[in-house]
Amino acid sequence: MLGKSSHAWKVNFCKFTNETRNGIEDASLHSGIKFIAACNGTTAGGGYELALACDEIVLVDDRSSAVSLPEVPLLGVLPGTGGLTRVTDKRHVRRDHADIFCLTTEGVRGQRAKDWKLVDEVVKPARFAEYVRERAQALAAQSDRPADTQGVRLTPLTRAVTAEGYRYETVRVDIDHESRRATITVSAPDAGQPRDLAGILAAGAQWWPLKMARELDDAILTLRTNHLDIGMWILKTTGDAAQVLAADALMDAHAGHWFVRETIGMLRRTLARLDVSSRSLFALVEPGSCFAGTLLELVLAADRAYMLQLPDTPDEAPRVHADVANFGRYPMPNGLTRLAARFYEDANAIAAVREQAGKPLDGPAAEAVGLITAALDDIDWEDEIRIATEERASLSPDALTGLEANLRFGGRETMETRIFGRLTAWQNWIFNRPNAVGEHGALKVFGTGNKARFDWDRV
């Protein structure tokens, strides 16, 4: 499949797959959902990468079943959907063992797989099914998810597609093909939103935080996949900030309830998807905006955020609001809040924002505590925004992608950031090289019976 795919499709496929693997680990960490990989046969390539995302890996010891990452010797590419990084960072496989493992097409079997930490246990065939069942029950016993509660049906999203963009119930996407920009506008909930847990459960998939997260997630993925040339996303909001803050307070009050917890998880993963999207992100805070709490995360995720100030009519100027949601609810892939990442974990800078939590901040106040890039008055607003966006659109998309990925994740690293920032970056380079995708590249000729021809120069 990858051999016949375009470079862009390879990259998008691998990024989405990486996010899916990360979602498995996120669910294990936050949602009480545990995963066990029962490897009964050959678990190779992406199959083993999926197993690596699980809490436990069990391999049948039948002298033929094996785990392997054969991408380098067979395809001339990397195990790029987390394989290399999880082998080292998560499984702690010794470097020389990992080197042998990743260059062995037949993989590793039996006790050696356990000794090298590639699996957690190897079990003889006669006991394999029973052992897997026992471990699954033991893992399930660790969960605090209610066993006797009715789930919430996730109904299909309402989406209207036109040449100019997409329309959801809480999210709108307007695409300007000529300027290669998309404006994503997120709407606040209305005044009729739930006020207690019973109301949340009655609303189900229509509860604003969940509906908005699902719609924004769909919009991000659709833009990524279908609009490669739309290189800039303008982030806007509209509605009553008080309603966003009320929704945040309700989530905080019931954060331990399974449905609220899952909704927070959906928001966390959607915002993280925004962090790793290879698009320039600008947030514009204008009159009628509601960048408060959860929606303030869009400002904090942006590469730049501009806020309009109205010196002659200050009461009409937009405001931003920090609240409890901005201090730990939605960590980035590097494990930091967007505020902590923004200020490189400077406790004083974070405390200055915390002191203003719950207060409406106009442009100068927001700029003073570092929440925005600049507060621009109405005389300069249109020209400054036009210059900034046109300048961005004139630059190399490749260079911008690399620049943004580096600047968004300064400071500490995690396994997730190394997957996106190191493994994926190298994989995407290899995907463009003739040794993989040239006429005689390994990825191109795999399965044809022909042998790859390599350019032996190291770059």
C-alpha cells in the first residue's frame, strides 16, 4: 500500500496511525481501559507496533510465532508508527538487541523475545488461551469504569460540505482557496446547556463539550486529508464566554464521572491533534469572541495570537478568560499544559496568569501576562493581520512545517514528542529518498520479486 501511495498520503497515514496508538495509551492512562496483545502467530511491522501500544504483550511459545519490525531490511523504511521509539523508550530494549531485532526479517521468538523485553510473557500453546484470559481479567480488575452503567450513543455528526468549507453545529470551516487559508470558528454553547450531571447524561452526544470536540476533530482530519494546499488555519470563536466558563465549571465539578472523563479525554486528544498538525495556526481575538477556558486553549495552541483593542470604545473590545481548564486538564503531547510550554515552565509567569483566572482580560492585560502575541488597535488591525498572513503564505511550506514542529515543543521531551519529532521526521525524509521510493527503491519493488538497488552514499 505505502509503495503505491503519494508522499503526502504516506505522511498523513503514519501521523493518523501514530495518533491512534497514542490514543490507546491515553485511554489506558486516563480512562481505565486496559489493552493486552495476544500474539499467536507472526506479529510483524504495524501489527507489532500496535502490540507495543498495549499494556501487556503475550507471545505463544510454539517455535514459529514471532514478533518483528522488518521494515528496514524488507522495505527500506523505518517502523515509523511508533515502533522504534516504543522499543527503546517504553520497552527499554537494549540498544544492541534493538539493532539486531530491527534488522532481522524473521523476528524474535520464544524466551529470547522475553529476555530482550520485546514481550512480557511467553506461554506454551496448551496454556496460552487460559493465560491470556487470566491476564485480561486481572487488567480489567484495575479499572474503575462502572460495569452496570448504560453507555452513550455517539450519533453521526451533522456536516454540510460545500466548495467553500464545512458546516457543523458548533464548528464552521471557511476555506479561501486563493489565499490558501481556512478559518475555523468554534461556537460557544447556548444558554440552555445542562447545569448538573443528570442534564449532562440526558444530553449525551449533544452535550456541547463532546459535540464540539468531535466536530473540531473531524474538521482537523478533513482539512489535513483533503486540503493539502491550505497551509494556514485561522482560529476564531463566537458566542458567550460565560457559557464556556459554565461548561468548564460543570466538567470540573464532575470530572470523576466516567462520561465527563471521556469527554475531557476527547477534548484532550483533539487539542493534541491540533498541536501536531503541519499547518500554521493563527488565533484572532475579535469582538464577539469567546476564548475562555477550554476555548482559550486554541489561543495557546496557536503559533501567533492577535487581539483587537478598541481605545475609543473599550467596553466593546473583546476579552479572554483563563480558568481551571488551562492549568492541567489538557496536557500537550509533551506532558505539559500549553501555559507551561508557552512559558518554559516558569512558575512566576504561570502564577501571573493564575492570578487573573476567571477575570476578563482585554488586549493590553492579556498581552501583559503573555497570553497573546500582540494587542492591535482598530486602526492597524486589518493591515497588520493582512501583512502577517500574506507573509506567512509566501514562505516555504516545508520550512514552516519544520519550524513550527520545533518551536511548539520546546523544553522537555516525552515518548510522544520523540515519535512525532524524531521518528516521524526521519521517516518522512526516507519516504522522499530514492532508496525507498525510487524506481528501484526497496518500498517500490517489494513483492515484485526484484531486488532493490541502492545509492550507497550516506547523507
